Amino acid sequence: MAAEESKELNFEAQYKALGDCVAALESGRLSLDESLASYQNGIGLVQKCRTILGQAQAKVEKLNAIEADGTIQTQPLQLDVDTPEAMKPQAKKRASKEDFF
């Protein structure tokens, strides 16, 4: 079951599956019902990919400065990716060098 969970959380696998859905829809070979099912599956995959990207974005921070006492000052890195409000970093954070070692 752990392998299934990691597969669900794997961005590359989700993105590839989304590409497969798009290719199937663009092929014109699907029936209306199959097209609707593939489209619905694709929407779910888009949401999963956005969630994974949002989580990754929240983890990435921009290094602003290293102060004289060795404290590392960071701020969230803002990218041009739509992320749900709940996943956006809320405040600047001061990190010390111990956070990285």
C-alpha cells in the first residue's frame, strides 16, 4: 500500500497520466462517454498536480541574507503558479544555520 500512496503523490506520474488523457482526447478516437470520463480524470489530475506543486512551492524559500551572528534570513519564494490560499506561505521566517545542518 505504501507504494500506491507514493505513486499517487508522485508529480511526474500524475503529469504523465495527464498527458495521456490529453493525447487520448486529442486523438478523436474516444466515444462521447469515454471522452467525458477522460476529461473528468484529467481535471482530477490537474488538481493533484497543482496541490503537489503548491506543497513544493511552500517548502522553497529564498535566501535573503546571512547576518553577522550566522542567522540566515529567508522569505518564501513567490512563483507565478496558482496555488490555493491555504498553501501560500503566511509570514516571513527567520532561520538559523542550525535549520540547515
